[in-house]
Amino acid sequence: MANITLRQAAAWCGGTVEEKYADCSFVGATNDSRSIQPGQLFVVLQGARDGHDFIPAAIAAGAGAVLCTRKVGDYPAIYVDDPRRALGDIAREELKRIGPKVVAVTGSVGKSTTKEMIVSVLSESYRVHKTPANHNNDIGMPMAILAMPEDTEVAVLEMGMNHFGEIAYLSNIAHPDVAVIVNIGTAHMEFLGSQEGIRVAKMEIVAGMSDRGMLLLNGDDTMLRNLDKMPRQRITYFGRSEGCDVRAMDVRQGEGMLCFRAEAGRLSIPVELPLEGEHYVCDTLAAITVGLKLLVPSNLISAGLSRFHNLSGRQEILKCGEFTIIKDCYNAGPESMAAALNVLGNKPGRRIAVLGDMLELGDCANAEHYRIGRIAAEKADLVFAYGPHADRVRDGTITGGMPENRGRAFGSQEELVAALKQAAKPGDVLLFKASHGMHLEQVLDAFLKKDT
């Protein structure tokens, strides 16, 4: 991370700074006064409370400077009309100054996993910096850029959204050299109206790209194979379908290991991944394609993937005492829910699906929760659903052929935990899957906690 003077940052974002503080500097940025590190820029945002109220605490904790709209004390500060946009302006210029290649990643399902796979591949040949965890919005991505080491050669930036214009904004900060769209699903249908709307929003990733940029698309996704408007950038397709430029062959799923061969022209790249579920093939192909575009040797691509470990909370398969737990509580949409149920269905023993609501589905919510219930009836022996749409999941299990006493709906976590503790037996495999806002990890923690 570089020290940035207030004079320089103010010039980048069109802000003003008192001359006596102009040569003060900061390193990195945060909008949370509770976790500020010494020397960081404290970005004042409007939330439930006015962010200016937290400036004294941030200064006391060692903030190097403040990005805010008005003066409330004597401290180093940059004054702007819109701190959120100013943060993006500062990040854009800092990224330009450091000058790494930029890989941008988006998609409805699996973008974080794909980002991590790309990092595993590129780290074999480059010094790589990435957006951490879910820092994929107009606050998190700029803060990740400002945490970038000076010697970064490739920045891998995840871009998320739930409204039109958000990815275009991020793309115009990052100016990607390579952009990856993993898929077009149904997440955020509530705000974007249709899959066509979701595709338009995801395709905004090219907004900040030059004509020489490389656009990598999932060739198995019909929404990406049949684009309404072709972008200026050259497209490379990855997938299992015929005609894909980078294609998976001989896919095999063993116990805890996903194996296949990736073919790209005359290249044949063996892949062995410590993951379960063929839905990861597409994510892996995206990472391989990025590696090839940035000239990573094929043997190092294989090596990087063999060392891959997924992020915490994303399909972690854990042995917890007498139970096997599939912990997948980070997020959920219809596509990832179906994929997780398929993994559960391939496990030996009695299988219990603990499913929380999938959020932001809009008018599709009732139908999609019902459909997931039907799928769960085929993959699990017991289904415990939790949330406002739990009844729809339960109804789907009944229509799917599951006896009524094996599909249950719960309105509270306490009732769900009590029922789970009564029903689960040694040797059972339990899947915990829901959107992050349902906090199903709390149910898992309570289930595993021994009664005293």
C-alpha cells in the first residue's frame, strides 16, 4: 500500500483540503470506525446515522485523514460533495498509478469462487492482489484497490450488483483488461425484472474496457451465447459445449476430487480440484481461460488449481463429530441451491437438507422456492425449510413425492434447531444452504452446540 497525500487525493477526486494538512497522508481506507487501522482514510458515509458522528472515534483510533462533506473539528480532511464517489475517483487514479493488469469477474452464481480460482492460477506467475471476501460493490472494491501493494502485477476484482448501472460504475473505476462473466442466473430478479435485465446489468462490465480488452463468457449459458448486442471486445467462450474455445472433457467426480481435461486448441491441461460438484467445472474453465490469456504456462495452471481452497462458508464439507456437514451459508439462488442439493444427493447415508430462503427473487420467489422443494425431495431424505417462503419449499417436497412428515417448514431458528437435534442421527449428512441474510450459520452453530 502506498502513502497518498491529501493534496494528491483531493486533486484526483475534485475535493478541497486545508493547506496546513495538504501534505499529510493516508494508507488504505475504511468506512468503519470500529475497525480502522492506524493511518487509514476514514470515509464518511450516510447510513442509519450520520457518518460524521464517528469522526472523533476514527481520529482517536489513529485515522490518518477523513473523507467527508463538512468540517466538524480540526483534523486532516478532504472535503467533497459525495464521499462515496470521491472514494471511487481516488481508487481509479491509484490503480492507474500502480498499473497492474486488471481482471474483472462477475456473474449471478459462483463469481467469488471463480475469482479465487483465478487468483490460484495467476499466483503461479504473477504478484496478485484481489478483492477480499465480498468487497465487490462501490465501497468495497475501491477500498480493496487502496489496499493494493505497490508491486502488484495483476489485480483480480470481483464486481457485484443488484441494480442497473452499478457494474458500469465499477468497470469505469477498474478499466479491466480481461472481464469474465460466469453466468446469467436469476439472483436480483426483484430489482432487474428479468433474466434479460440481469444480462444487461452484467454486460455493463465492458463499460470501462478498451476495444483491445478480452471478454470471457460461459459458452454453456444460452443467455451469453445469444447476445442481443455484440460488444466491441473479442469474445472467448469457455464451457463444456461444442464450439467453446476452452472446453472441459472427461469430467469425473471422485470422493472429494473433481477431475477433467481442459482443451484449448492444441493444449490439453489436466485438472484435479479438491472440490465436489460438477457445477465447479465452469468456474474452473473461466480461471484456466484467464490464465491462458495472461500467458501462464499450462503446467502452472494445473499446479495452481490443485492448490485451490474455497472461501469459508462456501460448500465447506466438514466432519463434525458424528455428522458430515455441508456448510454453504454464504449465499444462495435457485442455481446454486440446485447444485448444492445435487452434491448432497451424491453423498452416502441419510441426507438432511436444511434450506433457508433465497432472497431478492421478486415475483419469481414463490415459484422458485416451490421448484427447489421438488428438487430437494429427490436428493434428500428429510427437508427442513426456514423463512417466509418455507411453506412453498415444503409444498414442493410433497408434490415431488416426499411423505408429508419428511418435509417441514419453520418460522423461527429456535424451532428449527430443536427439530434438527431431535431428528438427526449419527452418520447423517446435513446440508445448510441459504442466502446470507437468513443467517443460517447461526442455526448450524446452535445445532452443533451441546446442550448443557
